[in-house]
Amino acid sequence: MNLSRKRPHLNLHIQVPEPVEIPQCIPINPLILPRQEVECVSDLEKLQILGSGNGGTVYRVRHKQSSKVYALKVIRGGATDQVRQEIEILRRMDSPNTVRCHAIFEEAFGDISILMEYVEAGSLDVLAKKVGSFSETLVANIAYQSLKGLDYLHSKSIVHRDIKPSNLLVTREMKVKIADFGVSKIITGSENSCNGFVGTCAYMSPEKFNSHGKDFDLFLGDVWSLGLTLMELYIGHYPYVKPGQKAADNPALMWEICLEEPPCMPKDASEDFKDFIECCLQKDWTKRWTVEKLLSHPFIISARQNDFGIGRTIGTKTDNSVLSDLVSVR
């Protein structure tokens, strides 16, 4: 008998829409943060599109009065439950390792505009495409700062659910800030494993694909995603594909994550680094280390001793001139 499973569709492509004008705003009181720094979105000048996806379009904008530069996320279609959740998360955050929210506006016709901190050097995804693979020292620093951000979020009962290189932003001094809370969730009471199949499939942990209604720890899904991200930064390509290839746009990738052993670190990595990644990429989520425990790992302890400035943390596996050019242009 020929048995086959129906595999869910996997779509990792994001199309960028045509630029649109920033709408005039009519603030709705329940969505406004205390002491907003910008009174209305019409006070902002649109400079360029930074990115776009299902969650909305992000612009680089300038405040006309102060000339200060921000990032503005415009969400079309009104305040859905998930958008309200994102807004509530942004209201709660106050950490140097998460992007800061400066103002939130709701338009008369339903669109939401979220004014956020502009992180000038962009995402680690963009940075990696410019410099290739990162040194182990730099990855350790990125790991430490990312874990500090996740530790803060998890302490507030917030699970990110979409950690990946494009959602980790860096300043010119390589300060890491977790961004994009479009699919994040505040966990309440005994709730922990609902709606696990959320995020970017390539960075989802195995239990999200194969839960079949079983309970699992959503917070540990963030750990898997971070481990895969850090490995990608070090080896210079997505770990489940060969160099030069992109993550497969089909269900085969999900089956590989679920059924195959996690990818292995290269031989030139230190033993501490290899062990750290192994602690993150445990297929059995009950054996995966928590963020709090990972902060005490020897690989992370060594990173605390290092300066996070670009000139000191970039090693032989990256090009200092390319990185300097990148952050000076942004």
C-alpha cells in the first residue's frame, strides 16, 4: 500500500510592494504611548523603504521639526488581534537589546503607524551579504547580546517566534537589537504551546512542525532559531543548504528539519562554540537549554570580556573595509 502525507505549503519569498505615501494620522487614544516624541505621522518625511512583508512596510523617515531619523512601520488593514498584541509588546519593552518604540498612531481608515528607533547599520542579514562569514569572536558577542534581549523578553512573558538574521539589527558599534514583533506573543497563565506554527519556516524548531497537539515550550523555540542564526553567520550560509544555495521553497525543508540530525559546526570552530550551538539545536526541546542557562555557558562568558565595537570584534573572517563602508552609508 502506498501511503503518503499531505505536506503543508512552504513559502519563504516576500514580495516588496510599490512605495506608497505616508498617510495623515488621527491618533486614537488607546493606542498612544505616554509622552510620544512625535505628535503626528504627517510631521514625518519619508526617505526610503527599508523593508516590506506580510506585517507591513517599514520606512526610514525624518522628523521635520527636529531632523531626527526614525523607522516607521505602516500596517495596512487595521488593528487585528495580532497587531494589538504587537502594540502591547512594544509598550512593555525597555531594553538596550530590543528596538525602542517612540509612538503609535491609528489612522481614521484603520491603518496603524508605529514609530520606532532607527538602527543605522541595518540587519545582520544585510551585513552578512556584504562581509560573508563572521569571526567566532563577533558571533560570540552577537550571541551574548541576543540572549540578553531574549532573556528580557522571556522575563516579560514575551516569546518572539521569528528570530532570524533579518530580525536582529545592529548599530555602528555592533550593538544588537531584536526587532519585528509582528508574530510575537505574550504568554499568559498556563498557556505556552498554542499556535506554534508561526514565524519563518526555515528557522522554526522541529517541535513546531511535528507537535500534533502536544505541549511544548514556545520560549525554547526562540533558542533553536537563535542557534541556527548564529551558525549561519559563522559559516556564511543557511546551515541546511550548501554554500551558494537558498533555503528550499518547498516542504522538503520542513521534513529535513524534523527528520534529519541538526547541522554540525565546522571543525575550525572552538569546542565551546560547538557545544553552545549543540545546546541550542537539540531536536528534543526538553533537552534544549533555556536562555537563562545559555547565558552561563563558557562560550558566552568569554564574550562578556570583549568590547562590542566594530574595530575590535571583527576578525579575520570578515572584511573591515566593507563593513565600515556599509555602516557609514546607512
